[in-house]
Amino acid sequence: MENWKKLQKMYEEKTLLNHLKEIQSQAVDFINREKLKMMKSQGLTEKMMKENPEEYQGQMNNLMATVKRMAIKEYVEA
């Protein structure tokens, strides 16, 4: 309820759109940073992509789903 009131006040003050754009920018930056870190830690390389594209794509899909969930928790639900 507290967040709702805060957002409502920002809407009335016409600052909500800028706030949401900033949150989106932070979330996209987070996704890009974490994606690279996780790709490295999980061994997702160009070599793997060429040698086993199906496995690579499956792991990338899982990685991206995880990173997006992390961003939502960090920036949307916070």
C-alpha cells in the first residue's frame, strides 16, 4: 500500500514516467552485466555455440529467464 501511494503521488506530480524510465534503464544495465558474468561462469562461449547450438540456446534461454527474474526482484519488487 505504501508503494502504491508513492507511485500515485509521483503520477500527480508528473514525475512517474521519468522514475519508471530510470528503473527500466537500471534493470537493463543489470541484465546486461549479469548476463555476461553468468555466461562466463557457465562456460557459454562462441565455441560452444558453434559446436552444440541446441545446447547453447537452451542454456542461454535458462540464463536469460534467471537474469530477468533477478532484475524483477531487484528493481521492480524492491
